[in-house]
Amino acid sequence: SLSDKLQNVFKKLRGKGRLSEADVKAALKEVKMALLEADVSFKVVKQFIKSVEARAIGQDVLNSLTPGQMVIKIVNEEMVSLMGSETTELKLNVGSAMTVIMMVGLQGAGKTTTSAKIAGKMKEKGKRPLLVACDVYRPAAVKQLQVNGEKQGVPVFSMGDRHNPVNIARAAIEHAEKNNNNIVILDTAGRLHIDEDMMAELQEIKGSVQVDQTVLVVDAMTGQDAVNAASMFQDKVGIDGVIITKLDGDTRGGAALSIRAVTGKPILYVGMGEKLSDLEQFYPDRMASRILGMGDVLTLIEKAEAQFDESQAKKLEQKMKKAEFDFNDYLEQLEQIKKMGGIGDMLNMLPGMGSKMKNVDIDESAMDRTKSIIYSMTPAERSNPDIINPSRKKRIAAGAGVDIAEVNRLMKQHEQSRKMMKQMAGMMGKAGKKGRFK
Ligand code: GDP
Ligand code: MG
């Protein structure tokens, strides 16, 4: 699936400590292929990759401590923006004014089901919806709407299949006015393919009654067809918003990514199942996380970025590489760990990492004792731990008010820490390599 493919690309990115421009370009090429395979439209993909690349190739990203994560974050942000950034509500006329909603889309997209789903939502909001059977072509279409309306406790207006949809729509609005219904949902007929008659009929309804919201229903499973349909409906009939159905299935996810960009219209809801309660508000950020398959990890990346001082960390990394890591650095590092809200927190967010680090015991009071021992050292001792002989140890212990054994332990820990921090530095570069990423 799209998520699997993207995660593979990201896994490789995170695995590298440093990224070159070529690394990023290669990764984005793979992202591009994955999106195209998932039926995101070509134009959209091209523009998307361009935006990501422009941001990702900058020196800020490449020189950052965690370039892999930064690139993933940019991909995520650009996806959110592609899908409209913000949640958009179906626009209803204010007060008691009637709102007429016309549902359009290809046959089988989910218009009838979604009409009933929306009616239920409106009823919950205290509105008085009326469902209208305008699909006079499909056998049993009227019956299907009646059954669904009944389930929702919402009245259904129908005139059988002997009238034309324009007349039905007119009569329905009159009926709604008389019966105090303030939402009228026109469930229109679709065709299997985009078809002049279908478009003409929808235009005719729109020309004959005041339609406030034209809502296009598309089936996520149909990928590029859904996107093509969306742009045709937008051209021929004009739409105000889109509902993507069947996102509960194993969809390729491409439709959600393209539709906003192709039509310029917001995604209002998503269908998440056949049940009439399975209609959810559309959240671009959640959808992006879902496509990237990485909810928790994004939170983790943000946390690490916000609190890990990059320049300090980099300096430290350099020192560790040269095996210069001394007690001054040790002190600095203790502060970093404290700032990050405890190392346990961090590790818990990385499934699979926790157990590995459990035996490295860092509780806060131990950290404070460690600090007081280091404070008792002379600057020379701190920057050159090798000179700390037994008599110096005795003096340090007395100064810190601890046992010599504890100073000895710290000396050993210092050695151990070098190893641990090496591991940590590595982990910052490949957060989440284990666990949810396979
Ligand atoms: P219409 O031809 O556009 O009116 O489509 P229908 O409302 O008749 O829906 C076609 C089929 O898709 C029906 O079997 C629905 O139950 C199913 N369906 C609609 N929306 C969803 C959805 O969000 N998830 C799933 N799994 N099935 C859906
Ligand atoms: Mg239908």
C-alpha cells in the first residue's frame, strides 16, 4: 500500500545520520513513484514533490541533527496542506432558512447511503431534514432511500419512477416548506461513466430550483477515476464540496490527496463503512498521518526537535567521535536529558526501544548526586578525567558529601555513558527504526 511504500522510503532516510542533497532527491523520487502508483494525479504529484524538495534541500534541513525526520515532517506538512489544511463544514443557511443539498456522483459511489448518513447527522444537530428520491432510473433506488431514511428516522419524499427528477425536486421543496423541513437532500441518479445526460439532468435541476450546496460523492477505491470524475463534475455542474466514501476499505489513498488540488473544493466528510453512522468529519492532518502511517512517531519527532538543543548535541557528537567526552560534557548531557522530560518518556514512545535501554538506570535523584560530585571536581579534573587518582577521589568524595565508592561508581558510569550516548546519538538519527516500522 501507499503507507507501506512511504514507510520504506522513510526508514531508509532515518537510517542515515547525514543526508546529502542526492539522498533527499533519491528519497523524493521514491515518494513520487509511490504516490503515482497510488493514483494521485500526475500534476498534483509533480507540484507536491517540487514543494517538498524546495523545503527539504535547504541547509537547515541537511545540517540538522535529524535530517531524515525533518524531511518526513516536511512531507507530512505538505500533504496536510495539499488536502486543505483545515476542516471544512458543510455550509448550511443560517437560522430557519432552508438549505437544499444536491448529492451528485457516479453510480455506486455511495450517494444514497451518504444522503441518509448526512440526514442523520443533521437530525442530531436539531435540523429537520427531508430526503428526496431523485434517482428514477435504477430499479429499487427509491426503495433503498426509503429503507435508509426509515433507519435514520428521517422522512423520505418520493414520487415513484414515473416523474422526471426536476419535477420531483420542485415538488419536494414545496413539500419541505409545508412540513417545516429545513434541510432538503436530493439523492440524484448516477451513471457508470461520466455521461452527457447525467450532467444535463443535474444542470437542469440546478437551473430550476435553488441548490445551496452541490456535494460530490466519490468512491476512494476507484482512485484516478474518482479524481477524473471530480474534475468533470466541477466543470459541468459545479460542486461545493466532496465526500470520499469507502475509506474503510483497502484503498490506495490517492483520491484524498488529489481531489482538493484538482477541484479546489474541500473534502467535507469521509465514509468509513456501510453503517449509517459511519460518516466522519474530514481532518487533513489525520488523513496525512494515516497515509504516512505514523501518528505517534510524528509527535515524537516534534518533541525531540523542540527540546534537544541541536548545536550542543552536535558539539557533543564531535567530541564523542574523538573520544574527548569529559565530565563537562557529562554535565551538559545530564541537562539535556532532563530537558527532554526524562529519557524513559522518550523511549516509551519508540516501541521496541524501551527494553533495550531499561538497564541504563537514570533516575533524577541519582542525576542530582552525580552533578554534585562533578561540581566537586576541579576544572582540570572535569576536562581530563584520567588524572583523577585515589587521593583526588577522596577529596572529591568529601566535597560532595558522598562515599568514595560513589565516586568510583561515577567514574565507571562515565565510561558506560560514553557508550550509552553513542547509542543515543545513533537513535536520534534513526528514531523508530524498530517497532512499528518493519
Ligand atoms: P449510489 O449509487 O451512489 O447511490 O451508491 P450507494 O449509496 O447505493 O452505495 C453503493 C454501495 O457502497 C452500497 O453497497 C453501500 O453500502 C456502499 N457504501 C457506501 N458508502 C460506503 C462506505 O463509506 N464504506 C463502505 N464500506 N461501503 C460504502
Ligand atoms: Mg443511489
